[in-house]
Amino acid sequence: NYEDYEGFKRLVDTAKNIVVLTGAGISAESGIPVFRGAGGLWRKYKSENLASPDAFASNPALVWEFYNYRRHIAFNASPNKAHISLADYEKKCKKENRNLSIVTQNVDGLHLRAGSEKVVELHGALRKVSCTNGTCENVEENYDDPIVPAFANRGDASLDQADLPVIDRKDLPKCKKCGSLARPYIVWFGEMLDPDVLEEAQLLVGGCDLCLVIGTSSVVYPAAMFAPSVAQRGVPVAEFNLEEHPADSDFAFHFPGLCATTLPKALGLQ
Ligand code: NAD
């Protein structure tokens, strides 16, 4: 049902347990680059290749510079109308004794900053860091050390010395508890999700009676299987994306276009 706003509105206004799955596309209009497609390069690197344990093991300074750049962008960005409409709709649900939860692959924190309360961050968060020392495992919830400002913003693919990290190894972020090297609290490609977080997401997804899937290319597992698993149960899924995807044919609703426009309209909040 392409762009069946009325049909969707009837469902969303009566659903008891709404789950919203979000990916990088919901933050694109806040100016945060997505990983795939245009804007997916940082300096000369594919973002996907820096968000990996191998990259961090071989060149932690380079990976930290990439994350300093991402932190700089995310912390200076503002939630857009898509984030805000989800937060507003959650409040409306609460008053009506209904639930809306967000399960996000994003690490930018914009759902929380928009005022959403029930948010499962599947892949970690840019505001957090964790210790690399296996016996410490400390997680800083709000890592506030200053970002090296001169370089934070240089995500420029044409930068000549792209291979030369600028932060000295000795100046890399340290665990505040034990002094070991700290790393971004992010689930990198090839790493496992926190089992408790995954279980929480699976419970929400398994118990929903309506699912929205917004701005994800649905290629990163396990998040990619959530919406198809809901559709297989016969529960309606509504996709909001610029593009169509192969999995889409099972979904009940499609709202093509920029989600900061389509989502507030679909929720009746514009
Ligand atoms: P992705 O980059 O693979 O795909 C983005 C999707 O959003 C695409 O399907 C694109 O068509 C769609 N899109 C782009 N702009 C849109 C808009 N304005 N409205 C609607 N749809 C739009 O993102 P992904 O599927 O989330 O996977 C990327 C992985 O990288 C995730 O694991 C995530 O943790 C991480 N990541 C996070 C952020 C962030 O926190 N903002 C940014 C980049 C990557």
C-alpha cells in the first residue's frame, strides 16, 4: 500500500504496542552522514572499514580520529522532525495507555535528545566509551574529554596525509578507572551485540502489533531481520525510506521520501 496515509493512521492510532526500528537514514536530515551511498567516505576510507576491531587493533589513533569526527558531528547536530514526531507520539501513546518503543541502530543519541524515553540502542552510543582491558570493562556513560578540535571536522576524502593519524598514541583516550586504552562504546562490524540489549529488542519486536522501519538499508544483522520477522507473524510493517528494498514486498505500507516529511504526516503530527 504505497502512501496509504489514511489506512496507516487508523492502525497507528489504535495499536497497543508499537515498535519503531530506526537506522542512519532518520538522522541524515540532521546532517549526520550515512554509511552507505553518498557521504559514506571519511578521508579516503570507507566508514565501514574503520568501524571494525581490526582497524582499531592496527591503528587505534586513526579510528579514534574517525570517532572524534563522528562525535563532533553528532553532538553539534539537532534532532529533526522525524525524531521529534516519534518523541511526541510516544507521549500521546502514554496518555492513552499504549506503548511506543524505539529500537535503533544509530549511535548518535538523537532519539534521546528529542525526548524519546523508551529507546534501545542496539549498536552502542558515541557519548560512551569502554575500557579495552578485559579485566576492567568499565563503561563511561558520558565521556566528556574534549575532542581534538582542529581535526574533528576534517572528514575530507581529499586530505593528503590521510594515512597519518594526528593524535599521538600516548594522548588517546584512557579508561578513567584503570588507565588502559579506551575505545568507542560501539558494536563494530564483526562484533556481537550485548546479549541483554539484544534480548530486550527481541522481546519488543516479538510483542508488537505494529512496526515502523525507518531509514535503514536493512543489511546489518541482526537488526535487519527484525522487520521481516514481524511481517512473517502477519503483523503490519510500515517502511519509511528514500528507496525500496527487496524485503519490502512483505511490508504492508510504504512511504517513500524524506522521513522528516513523511513520518510527521503519517503520525498526524504536522
Ligand atoms: P545505512 O547507511 O546502511 O542506510 C541508510 C538508509 O537510510 C538507506 O536505506 C537510505 O535509503 C535511507 N535514507 C537516507 N536518508 C533518508 C531520509 N532522509 N529519509 C528516509 N530514508 C533515508 O544505515 P543503517 O541501515 O542504519 O546501517 C548502518 C550502520 O552504521 C548501523 O549499524 C549504524 O549503527 C551505523 N551508523 C549509524 C549512524 C548514526 O548513528 N546516525 C550513521 C551512520 C552509520
